[in-house]
Amino acid sequence: MKVVPSRSSETPDAVPTRKPSSAMIEIDHVSQVFQTSARKDHLALSDISLTIEDGAFVSILGPSGCGKSTLLYIVGGFVSPTSGSARMKGKSIAGPGPDRGPVFQEFALFPWKSVLGNVMYGPRQQGVRAADAEAQSRALIEMVGLKGYENFYPKELSGGMKQRVALARTLAYHPEVLLMDEPFGALDAHTRTRLQNDLLNIWERDRKTVLFVTHSVEEAVFLSDKVVMMSRSPGRIRQVIDIDLPRPRRRTELLLDPRYQKYVVGIERMFDDGDEAGPGA
């Protein structure tokens, strides 16, 4: 399935031109079995096949325990599938790599490093000269809205600020793919909304491929080109919904758009076991 994000005919100059479409991530008949503490097999994912195009923003949505995070970890190379394969740009994923940048709900910042030190860590590990790493990191810190906080430590930051640092630190690796596992799930509603807007602004700037796990239908519809709806455990792809809404997206405009409302209501209904119908076009 191809993902070509919609473009608003009224704002042709507001969005950079897309590169020719090509597969960035290919998931081919992936199943995952874990062994429980009672030494019984648990089927977490069953026969998942999905193609994600270069530069697309794709959200994975589904009930708790359906394997959303497991699928993300397989793409990240943190978990090897029991059967099937996952590829990035045609090459089998054999482990983690700097081409895939994870951003998790837990901020996982180094408490002994400042904001600048946390963001500089990746480039320095990659052998970038200190002066260049600092310049790049300061630019990223400004991009995520934390200019002036370079010398603060994680304990001095709010949850939303910590997540901004985590995003900047991941972007400092220059990954081709962002893997985001409920990155805003622990934040209050206002902070979550602000970070969603910030993430879209960053994505519009350089169009990295994003695979985004969430429990929120509204978040998935607002952010995504495509929403992958998964079934209850064992996780299977129940339906893939292409989100045909204009970009750049403005929340105040979308809330009044009947197409947005139709997507949200239709996908919410899919959470009911007895409703197999999708949201429609």
C-alpha cells in the first residue's frame, strides 16, 4: 500500500516537495511468539505485512496488548521476529542502528548531563568534533523550543521539556526513521497537544519516515498519513486507513472539518469487537 500525504491546493508553497515514493520499511509476514514465565508460548503478533514509504507518517493503533510496541521493536532491531522478516531500504534488519531513532514514553535522559550534554552525546559517539557537535546540538535544542535551557539538567525540567530533549537527542543521530512509542502518553493534555504540533512542524521540515505507536485515535488521525488498526491479541492488521486530510495541518481547522470527524468516529467504532466496518473515505 502506498502512502502519499495529501497536499492542500491552497498552500502549495508551504510544504516541501516530496521525493519520489519508495519503500523505506517492509514488514513481510511477521509473527512473534514469546515464552511466558509459566513456559507457555504466547503469540503476540500474527502474520503482519506492511509497507511504509519513505517520508510517510504512519501510526499504529489498537487495544492494549495487541503487539503495537512489539512491532516497533522489531523494526528497531531490538527484537527478532519468530517468523517472517523486516527490512529497511531492502536490507534485513539484524539489530539496532543509528538509521532508526527511538523515542519512548520514558525519557531515558542521562541525569548527570545537561540538556546540551544529552543532545551532544550521539554526535560525539559518532566521532563528530566537539565544536561541530555543539553547534548542531544547539540548533536542534532551538528547533524543539528549548533555547536558553542548554545548561539545565533533567531534574530541573518538566515532563514536556524532557521529551523535547529526548526528541532533539534522537534527531542528533540524523536517523532516517523515527520510531516513537507512546512518546506523549505520560504528558498532560495541553503539553501533549503542543508537542504534537511541534512534532508535525519538525516532520514538515525534513520529512523523516515516522512510525508512531499510540492509544489515541485523535492523535493518530491528526498526525498521520496512514493509520494501521490492529486487532486484539494476537495482533493482526485489521485495517489500514489512508488519512486524506490536507497538510500542513492546523488543529483548529481540522476540528471543524467533517472529514476529520468522520475518521475519528469511524476508527473509534472499530474498537468495538462487533464493528468490522471502517471509517470510509
